[in-house]
Amino acid sequence: MNDGAVQAAGPRPRYALLDEVRGLALLSMMGYHAMWDMVYLFGLDASWYGGAAGLVWQQLTSWVFILLSGFCLRLGRHAVRRGLLVFGAGALVTAVTWLFMPADLVLFGVLTFLGAAMILTGLLRPLLEKPPAWAGLLGSALLFVLTREVNSGYLGFGGWVIAGLPGALYRDLVMTFLGFPGPGFYSTDYFSLLPWLFLFWAGYFLQKLIGRQRMEPLRRPLFPPLGWLGRHSLLFYLLHQPLLYGALTALRLLR
């Protein structure tokens, strides 16, 4: 019996350590956003944040969050339903920032991406289950590297340029959502389908490769408060920016 059949028929207990990793990634993301607020909204002088250190912090946190989301999606049911919920939360973030903080608009942010990735993966799951896990993981990783810089107009990774992309791709919001930001596009949090869907799928195929039997040690918690935070990550993600902004504003008034 293959792993997919076991997952469909067997029990689905929580893996405490995965919740804790998600909670840790959420704390890192909240810390990064707190620094963003302090630097760009409250004038804190922190040159390192706009340099390589800040970029590594942001990228490492994002990669862990997206990989883990793809990994965990294969462990559960109702991917499309979950995706619609997360996509709706992303739409709420966009609406709130558009109405109250237009200068800091979040359009096609990480929640919008994760919701779309869950919906697509749920719909395409019969196809995604066909290739061997190792082939899916390798292919997803290679495609992520190949498309990593599509937002910047070329195929490649970092400064490694394989080929430039036609400017005609970069024209409207639909193409921006796919990964080709049009002229004048601005968002304080932008995660397009390309390249990030391939990183999400790398997590999906990584879980398939590992299988449930080798995941048994992950059931044992190491730090339960982090697990609790991870289990409520969507709620905390929605609340953390208003709370951070309110707290920082109050601190500035008290100084």
C-alpha cells in the first residue's frame, strides 16, 4: 500500500514539532515586520535592516513558511476549503491596507499566495500524486531556481541570468499575480505564484518522499507554547500588524 493510500484511510494526528516550527517562523516574521514598522514608519536608524542581513532574515523566514505550508498540506484534507479561507484572509489584509494605509498597501501578499497555492494544489492533487516523490521534489526545486527572478524580468537565480523575459509579459494585475509585475506596481508584501508555487510544491513532494512512518518522532513536542502559536498562525498573522502598530504608536507617545 502506498503512502497516499495510508494518508487517505488512516488517522491524522497532529505533529507537534511541525506546529512548533510554524510558530517559530511566525515569531520571526512578526519580528521582521516589527523592524519594518520601526524603520519605515517610525524612523529608526537601522542600516543593516535594509542590507544583506535584513534580506537573509526575510528570505529565510519566507522559505521556511512556504516549504512548511506545502509539506503540511499533504498531511490534511480539504485543501481547497483551507485555501479559500487563507485567500480570503489575504483579501481582508489588502482591503484594510487599501482603506486605512494606502501608502503601505499589501497586494498579492503571502496570505493571498498561500491561499492560491493551496487551492491549486488541491485541484491538481491527482496529477501531483503521479510522479515519484524524488522526481517531484527535484523538479520543483529546479523550477524554483529557474524562475526565482521572474519578478525582475529574467530566468535565473540571484545574479545568475539564464535568459531575459519578454517585456510584454509585464503588463497588468493578472500577470502581476502570476509573477510578472506590471509598470508602477507596488506592494509592501509581494509573493506571486511564480516562483513561490514551486517552493510550495517542493515542500509537498518532500512530505511524500519522507512518508508518515518516518515522521513519528515529530509528534513529540519540544516547546508547547510555540506549538500553540503555530496552530493559530492565521489569526496571529492577521492581528500582529495592527497590534504592533498600536504598541509602537503608544510607545512613541509615552516618550
